[in-house]
Amino acid sequence: MPLHLTICRVCTRNRPEMLRAVNQLATSYPKEIEIIELDCMAACDDIPAIMIETSYYAHVAPQELISRIREMLKVYR
């Protein structure tokens, strides 16, 4: 079962560095993570915001996103 990463489509695509990080994760872990793009996460005050499984993270930097996913994958493997 893949790890779920939920992102706001608009917020992510308007931040090139965050979009690169998401694309890097999708390429590096194609079977380990599932990226769910929502039209809106109702988290405009916290952008960029993400959810990994059911955990919510606000003001996430691209490198922090990559690190969090890698740590979570260690748990899921």
C-alpha cells in the first residue's frame, strides 16, 4: 500500500521549487507513494501545506517535504 501525499494543486504549481520536489518524489518512489492533488486544501494561511497520510504539515519547505517522505517510507517499508 503506497504512502499518501496530499497537496494543493494550485499552491504547489505556483511554487516551482515545491513542484520540483513533488516531481522528484514521484520519480524516485513511483510505487511507494501516491500523490493526491486537491483543488484546494483550505489551508491558504499555511501554504505550502501538505498531508502525509493523516498528518498535516504547514509552511513546508521543499527539502523538508523530501525529508519527511523519506522518513515515513522507512516506517512503511
